[in-house]
Amino acid sequence: MRNTMFGAIAAISLSTAAAHAGDIAFIGKTEYAFEAETFSLEGGAEYTIDSFTFSGVAMFEDTKTTGFDFTGLELVADYAFTDSVSAYIRLETDDEFTYTETVVGASFSF
């Protein structure tokens, strides 16, 4: 069931990318934790319109026994007040898509 869901999400994302190639970016990162000896992967898409940025990221972690397991999803809405200051809200879910947390914050860069 999860594989079907991820396939559908990927198909929708790719079709959206074809329709709005200038406004969407594919994002991701990978990390290795030395003490825990685990890898983690994050991947998703980001859509920007005017000062708003919307993103969805799926998170995976190496379980050492079965490869990478889906661990959750983050949905973020960000509003840029200036080039260096923005406010955001982030919704987090677990691997069953059950709500786990809402985070609000501000970010800056110099």
C-alpha cells in the first residue's frame, strides 16, 4: 500500500513539474550519524509563487536490517518578508501519516 502511495505521489509531482517547470524545484539531503551509525534521506519538491514557498519532504532512515524505511512527512509553508527574513509553519507526520507536530518560526540570513 505504501509503495502504491509513493508511486502516486511521485507521478503527481513529476506531472506538476512538467506543467510548472519554472516554479518548482526538487529538494533533498542525506546525512550520516556517526554515533548511531545510520543514514537518513530526505527528498521532495518545493513550489514558489511570489513571496510564498510550499514544500513537502518525505523522510527515510536506514534501519540496518531492511534498508531504508519511510519515517515521516513534513509540509512547510514559508512567507518571505524580505530577501533575508521569512516566517514559516511546518506540519509533521509519522510513518502512518498521523499528525505529530506543528512548528512555527522565523528564519534570517545575513
